[in-house]
Amino acid sequence: MTLQSATLNQLDSTSYLECDLAIVGGGIAGTTLALALKESGLRIKIIESQTLEEVACRERAYALSLLSGRIFNGIGVWSKILPEISKFRYIFLSDADFSKTVQFKSTDLKTDYLGYVGEHKAILNILQSETTQYPNIQFLSPAKVIKLDTEESKSVLSIEKEGIAYKLHTKLVVGADGPLSFVRSSAKIKTQGWKYWQSCLTFIIKHQASRNDIAFERFRCTGPLAILPLPNNRCQIVWTLPHAQAKSFHDLEDKQFLAQLQKHIPEFLGPVTLINSRSLFPVQLMQSKNYIQSRLALVGDAAHCCHPVGGQGLNLGIRDVAILAETLERAWQKGEDIGSQRLLKKYETWRRRENWIILGFTDFLDRLFSNNYFLLVLIRRFGLIIINHIPFLKKNILRLMTGLLGKQPILSKK
């Protein structure tokens, strides 16, 4: 019998691996967690179902908050990421055709920038390359997790790689495997939340404007439209629309689609061209009822998902990673069990509460602005005027959006 045809049970006694921390999911959140613990002494394995090239080639860009930049700086990778991404000094927030625009400026926070925008491939390639410098971090890729079992002193992952079955024994499993998390479902962790009436179109354009340091969030009754600057006069567009309209726009020929888009973007961008194909996905709010169990923790989209308004999604995951890494490293240095539920509860308590605030904030923004109810229109437009005239309120909204409001992880202070 060849190894390729052997079953898991037949290989239980001989084909097994060991580590201290197993991270399921080799995307940005999972790889960042490994790098945050690179000098901890933990033996780390990252299990990714795709090849590293495949997982890095996703056509998507993300808004990165000031706090995310500081966390990456604390990990030691920011100097490599920063030249590959764009920076913006202004955020313009507007409501349809209302003449009053809230203009946030970097001077409001006395920072050089208000945020950054980076492409998935550029960020993840740097993170993947950085892991090669640390022998305690190892990728198992492509490798598929078949089963997860939790015992008193360890978790056991049944893995299939290149037709060969393995058992991976580890003190702790971290699910960083996205909204359809195998780790979460295997642990029978329930979720709460809802699907929105909207879907999201994402794509990249090239424009003709002379400047490219403004991030736009333009609200319409159908949903928000975000315009995020990228290097070389490009922008990532995140356009939220009712399901049917989003699907019809997705299916249009490029020329027809651009004609629709030009009606909704600032005139100063000039004529724009499409750089890549349009992606379409439904929007949901999801919060796991638990982030942890004994010998198991969830981070990023495996733990929560929010509305794309405000560009908070990836940033929440990076904060999860920073706090979990801080919790694990302290425990490991003290000789504590990193898989104990008592220890992991510290991470869950901190992050679940803070994530609820952001999930609630993004939900509130979408529901307040994605309608044409006369009273709500008056309330929100009056609110925009108030924000412009009360510096304290404006500053704290900006601090919330940039991640600088509330307790900061140690990694962000290095």
C-alpha cells in the first residue's frame, strides 16, 4: 500500500507532526500572527489549503488604519510594506448630493497621514517572505485540514498534504480561515448576525486627477461608495448596492458600467478606466458567540464580519492578532499553558467587546444613510453639519475610525 492511498487511521501511529501553535489559514491575519510571535520561542505551523502563490494573488485592496500601520511597525515589517502602498491625508465624507461635506484632515490628529491603502498581493507577499527568516515558522501548503479533535493537553489536526495523511499535535489551534471557517464549524461555535439587503462590487480604476491623497466615502440611498487611493493614480472602489442592482452592474459590459460609475464618483477624477475585473459578494454582519474554547481561538473573519463601510474589516483582524500574540507571548514566557481556556479568555474579553463597537458603528452608518426617509435624511445631514463645527466630536470620530480610540496593544507602541 502506498502512502498516497493510505487512510488517516492507518497512519496515526507513524505520520504525525508536532508544534506549539497551529494557525489554520495563511492569509494576512494568519501570517501576521505568526510574525508577531516570531521571537517568542513558539514552534509555529501555518496550514493553508492553497499554494502560497494562489493565496497571495487575490485581486483586492484594503484600507489600513493608523493602528494597523503601528502594529505592522511593531512586528518589524512596516518599512517594507509602506513603500508598496498608498497613503492618504484626507477623508471626505458626503451624503448623496448634499453640499456639506465632512473633511477629515491629518492635521486633526497631528499625524502625517489618516490611513493607507494596500493591495492584498503586495502585503501578503512581504509577510510570506518575512516568515522565511524564522526557522520556528513553517508553512504546510497546500494542505487541507480534514478533522479537528480537542484533548485535555493538546489539539489534534488531521491533515492531508500531497495525498499523504498526517496528524498534527499542537498546544493551540488558531482559526484564521475566513468567514466560512472550518475551525469554527468543527468546534461547533455558533454565530449571530444577519445578511444585509446589499452586495458589494469591488474593482480597481485608473484616473486622471493630479492628486491621489484623498479617501472618499459617499453615501447614497442604495448604499455607500468608497474610493480608496492606490499607487500610480489608481483607486480601489468598494460599491455597496442592493443585490439585484449590484448583480446587474456586475454583468454590464465595461463601457456601460463605466458610464454608470462616472455618475457617482467625484468629477475631478476625470475619465476613468477599469484595471481589473469586478468582484461581487454579499454583505453580512457576523459575530461568533465565542472566540475561544480550550486549545482553540478565532481571529479575523473567522470570528467576525462587518459591513464594508468605513473599511474596518481587515483592521479588526489585525487588532485581534496583536492582542492574541500579546496574550500568548506573555503566557509562554511565564511557562503557562497557552491553550488553557482561562488564559484565552483574556483575549476574548478584550477583542469581542471592542469588535461589537465597530460592528455596531458600521451597521448604524449603513442603516442611517442607506435610505430616503425624509426624517432620517434631515437628521443625518444635520449631523454632518454638527460634526464639522465641533472639533472634539470630529476628532473622536476620526480616532475611532483610525483605531486610536481606546486601549492600544503593546505591539503598536514598539
